[in-house]
Amino acid sequence: AYARLGHSHASATAFLSHGASFASAFCGGYAAAQYAGTHPLAQSFVAGLVGAAFFVAMLLGPSSAPGPTWYVALALALPILGSVVGGYAADKSRKASRS
């Protein structure tokens, strides 16, 4: 509880954390799309859902203190968006290497 004193959801650390979340989701979506068979974007979307599910599990924990609505929505959307963008990039690179 004391670690939350003075914690701002709009701090540089929070934005850096969101950037790292997006980057790791991008890499996960890229890898999922590379190993996918016929539906690479669906695979990358599911990879993003797994990342968002971990956030929900942490949010529902006994010691969590949810932030403002915009912060929760951003934290849920970034892993899904990042993984789909990574899947799209992998799909484009796969199609470019075939031609």
C-alpha cells in the first residue's frame, strides 16, 4: 500500500512500461505469426489476448489497486494491438520473401 503513495499513472515510468508492453507484444505476435499455418493474424491476436489475460489476472489480485479507466483500457489494448501489428509485420515479411 505504501508503494502507491505518490504514484502517477501519467508518469514517464508508466509510459516506459507501456512502451515495453507494446514491444514485447509485438515480438510475441511476430513470433506467433511466423509459426502460424494459414491464419497468422489470428495467431498473433490470440498471443495478444494471452498477454491481456495476464494483466487481468494481476488486476484481480488481492493487493491490486486499479488505476483510472483510461489506464486500464490502455493496459488491456496495448498487448493486443502490439501483437496484431507484429503479426501483420511478420505476414508482410513472409509474403515478401515468397515473391
